[in-house]
Amino acid sequence: MKNSAAISLHIPPRMWSEFQKNMLNSRMFNEEVIGFLFCQRHQVSKYQVRYFPKTWVVPSPDCYEHQSASGLVLKQHFHSYLLEYHLQPGLDIVHIHTHAGRGIPDFSYVDDRYESEYARFIAASFSKKPRLISGVFDEGLQSGKFRVWDRKGQKFEHVNFCNSLFELSNYQNAMNNTDLMFARQKIFGSANQKILHQLKVGLIGCGGIGSIFAELLGRLGVKNWVLIDPDKLETVNLNRMPGATQEMVEQQWYKVHYVKHLIKKIYHEGSCVKTIATAVETELSKQEIATCDLIVVATDNHLSRKTAQELALQYMRPLVCLGTYIDVKLDNTPRMYCRVTVPPLGGGWCLMCGNIINLQRAALESAPLEINNMAAGAGYLEGVNNPAVFWLNSICASTGVGVIHGMVSGFLNVDSGIDWIYEFPGNDWRKTNTEYLQTDDCYFCGVKGLDEVVANSDFENSNFI
């Protein structure tokens, strides 16, 4: 096993909270307990490997052959059933158990022997040769440590554990002191500023909303970006894109290069901005977005939002969706809306559940031009682009930046997701009750395969995925 890569296990806050609760509820007195997560491995870069759960299982007390404060043994037929139905090809096992007492526990000699044998067993018993990640926690599941074994059960490496919204790499250089530029942000704390400096944001769409968003978030302290947009600047864009000029239009600047120009004007050094002047559906775009800590989609089409949502679910990344809409009533009075949506990390509901993505429109947008023309002729597509104004885009972009600042600082809880809609001229902010967006059977984010299973040993009546 290579020693060069930093290895991390990232469990979203809501999922970890539910896992903890069920682990503690699975004991009758003060016994030790076991829980399992079945995780996907993602090679983020040459120096970073990331594991994130696709599902988890907490055995109930009747699943144990032996359960006490000094040791645990699962029933063999339950364990076999668990592996058969949950260890899907390509997934690795995370085994978490508790030790009695408080504080950070250590792996025991018994843990070493058992886990070594178990790592060899699963690698030899399944064609994809899954690896074992083991975790040990105190009895309250407050403090713990993790390690990953090689397939021979001979060596292990340390695994960083993250149960916060953002997972940031420890090897990245962080500021020791707050720059003078950010002196007036000290109220949020130095840790908040360090996170912003390390945060890598994937921005899909660098137009009227995306450009303002990048300018504002960049001045908040975000220096690392992946910018994706296939379009070039046009004269019609100049009414809503700060700093864009007719000269840039004449020189046929791509929008990604224009936004990079905005960020580089803020940071003459120390920033890292990767530009991809293609659609997000390309393989290159997807690979780069998968390396980001946060995905932001600010496009005017359904296909790109659909792709962004799929990537967020696939790689368990926080997603922020920004959009505006303007229509005109029969009395020629304009009605204007902006919407900021953050689906819950790890599933529960998504942009499809919130009707932010129309799958029919997304399918048409991915079709050849001839198909689009036929659809337009049949009345499926509007023939006029949506109107846009600078100030409405600014409300949307600045609210999105405020939401992200709240997510980073911790003063805004998005574990259940948020969906905010602003309407003008009524100047009303509406906050959707996200409980109504929960869709268990959603093809994209349904809780099956993403949420918990509290298992019992009565297999025919158990609530297995």
C-alpha cells in the first residue's frame, strides 16, 4: 500500500448523527457495539484518497452471538447475510466498534488480530478484493480513530475522519495569520478564514450570476477555483457582468477566462484557477468537478444542473444551485424571482425533487440540433431567451455567497437542505418546507442505498436495503 496519499473517510453530518444515535440505541446496558458502512473509494488526486458511504448498517442486539463491555461476536448467519446484500462490487467495508470509557481509545491487541484476519478474509472472498477500514470509538462515540488495512492484513495506514460539511486536506498550506485584507472578517474567527482560503470551488456557469458570485466569494477569501462554461462573451452579456468590456467581446474571450481575470485581479499571487471552456457533461469537466470541495451551478439550462446534481450525489459533495427567472403578467407587470437551493448532502431530496430540473428539457438540451428544432416547432421549447437584469442576478449571487459563508462558519444549518425563493416586486423571501421535498423513490437521490438500516437477525422481516 502506497504511503504517499492522504486517506480520509468523509461521513456527512446528518448521516453521522443518525449512525451515532442508532449505535447507542443498539445496546441494552453499557455494552460495546458494532456498526458497518459500505463505502466508495475516490482517488481525488495523486496525493489524496477519499472514502464516502453509500449505505450503513447497525445491528440490533439480537444480531450478536455475544455482546458485553469486554467483547463482541456477531451471529455468523447474520454476518454472511450482511456481506451478501450490502457489500456491492466496488465498495469497501468500514467497521466501527466501541470501547468502554471516555476519551480517545486505542486499538487493542485483540482488534489487531481480528482485523488482520478479517482484512484477509474479505479480500480473498470477493472478486473485487475489498479493503477493510476499521474505526474504534469511546463508549459515547465522541472520540475515535481510523485505519485502513492492506489486503494481506499485514499493514495499515492512518485514515483522517471528517464528519463536517466540508472535507479539507491537511497537507494544504493554510494561513497562520489573517491577512490585512480580511481583517474585518475576524468576527467569524481565524478557523473560518483558513477554511475559505483552502476551499476549492467548482463553478459551473460563468455568466450573469456566476461572474458576480465568483467576484463576491473571491473577495471573501476563496482562491481555488475550477471554472466551467463553453460560451464566449457577447455584447448582450455586458449589462450584467462586472468588469466585462466590449474589447473582451471583440477579442472573443471565453467566459471562464473573463472570470479568471476577475479573480486574478483580487489575488495577484496565491490563487489557483483552472479554466475549462467546455460543457460540464464532458469527461474532463466531470473529473475536475469531482476534485472540488463545493459544487456551484449557475447555468440557465436543465442539462447542466442535472449533471451537477449527479456529480454531487456520486462524490458526496455539497451543491449550491443559483438561478433567476423573469416573466410578464397580462397587465405588462414584470414578476421576477431568484432561487438559492442547497440539497442535503448525501441525499434525501435533490434538484429533481424540488422541480428545479425538468428532465424532459434536459433530454432535449442533450439532443442534436435537429431534434431541438423539431421540439421547438411542436411547441415544447420557448423561442425567446429568458430576460436578465444585473440587480436580480446580484441578489441571487450575493445570497448564494452568504449561504456558503454560513455553511463554512457553521451559523447556517443545511443538514436538511434549504430552498429559498425571492419574489419582486413584492420583495418577499419564501423558504420552502424541505420536508415536503423528501422523495424516497427518487431515481437520483432516493433514500434507498443512501440512508440507514437498523438490522435485526430476523432476516425475513428485517429492513434491509
